[in-house]
Amino acid sequence: MSARVRVVIWYRCPGGAGEIVGTFGHIARKLHGTPGLLRSELLQAHGETDSVAVMSEWESLEAFRSWETGSNHRGTTAPLRMYHDHRRDRPFEIYEVAAATALQPS
């Protein structure tokens, strides 16, 4: 089994993140209980109000790939597809966690 992975997908929203918050929430509720999906966040780029990203954390690359190639993937995420940031070479990136540390509050 591989290490945890983070998948980052970039979007452009002329109206800012508020334009897709509801859609993101709806999709997140549909994905609740997806095997291997640990969390998903909608991130607003600092200083760039029309740039947002969805970052999802998966227990392994295998878990992500299984969901990505499954029958529910395209239909579930379709409402966000119109916002893909086409100015980027690739619509998403997959990052494997190479090292991590738990920080204690000071």
C-alpha cells in the first residue's frame, strides 16, 4: 500500500470562492463515506479572489485511482468542471506525502 496522497484541482471563479462553496458542499456530502477519502477542502488563493483549489486527502494512491476510475467519479464532480482553470498545463496534481510531522500547540 502506498503513502497518503493529496490531490489538488485548480478552479477559476470570476465571482470568487463564494460562487462555488455551495456546489463544493453538495459534492462533499455525496462523497461522504467514499472508501479511502480522508478529507476534502476548498481553498481560496490569498490575494487572487478568482482562484480556488480543492484539496482532497486519500489514504493511498490506489484508493484515489479506484474512485477516479469508478462509475460515480464523473457524475459526482461534474458541477465543478465548468470552473476548471484552463490556464494551467494540467487541471490537477497528485502529491504523495514523502514526510510528515505532528506539531504540538505551543
